Amino acid sequence: MKTHIKKIGLLLVAVVATLSCNNDDNQNQGGGCSTANSEFSQLYAATLASNSSFTDVTTMDLLTHEYTFEVNTNETVCSIGYQGNANLYAASIPYLIEIVDNTTNLTIYSGNHVFDSAQTEYVSITPTNLTAGTSYTLRRTVTNYLGNIGNTVGRLLRFNGPSPYPVSNAAITITSSNFYGTGGPVPDFGIPYIDIIFQ
């Protein structure tokens, strides 16, 4: 009987240890990088709700969609979220994602990523530090539109009138946006849904 109880006890210890390790792995994998209810998604939703003429649409057939922003406190970007085009996703064609420091005109992050077309997909990036009060631009550029400019459209909050910029919450302020490449530019038409996740 004691042997049976010891085995059950060892089994329970092993299960608890495994669950603890799995929780640690999940936390370390994201490095505290939670994609749930991001500051950007909150700001996007609040801006959309602020004016009944604003719409959440998939449009703007131009190669590059970008927005310029500042953070209100020093932050580290750990992940980027985007919903890709179905044709590009099926062909495994990446988007070029860049973060540019507008003060120095230096690209502080650049990476090619394929994004799911059915939902916003998040990709981990090299942790990238942002300084409060500095102007940055986050851009996504289609690297190959397969000869169909319609493959360059993306989700955005369309203003349908004058721009409300700047829009802000406690963490982030978006000051402008732009759409260009094979046409444009079309400044301040709306906010492209390129989610930025902070640690």
C-alpha cells in the first residue's frame, strides 16, 4: 500500500512539475509579450467608436501602409500583429515589417513575415527599444503582389472625412499615417491595423 501511495505521490509531483515547466515555457516564449488587448488595439477600437462615420474596412491597394507614433513611456516591442492577404498567405509571400526612428531616420527593426489571412497573426520580433517622446513609423510593405494590385489591400480604420490626428491613450499616440507604392501617397486616410505589442 505504501508503494502505491508513493507512486501516486510521485505522479502528482511529476504532473505539477510538468505544468509549472509548461507555464514557464509559455511565459519565456513570449518574454512577457501578451498579445491580448494590446494598447494599439484599444486605441484603434476607441478611435473607431469615437465617430460614427469611421469604418473598419479592408482597402487601400498600395504597397506600403504605415503609421507614425510616439510612446508615452519607454517601451520594448516584442511582437507585431497583422492579418495578411489570402493570396499572399497561400503563396507564403512575406510582408516587410519595419520600425523607423524618425529622429535619426534609421530603421531600428526590419523583418520579413508571412501573416495568416483568416485572423490577426502575431510574430515575435527581435526586442526593439522605443524611447518616450520619439517619433517612430511602423510600416508594412508587400514584397510581391503576384501581379495583382488587389493583393496589397489591408485592414484599416478609414476616417471618411477629416483626420482626427493625433489620437492617443495612456501608452501610445498616433500622429499620422500614409499609404503609397504603385500610387499615392494618400496621407492620413486612416489607421492601418498593424498591431504593436510591448513587453
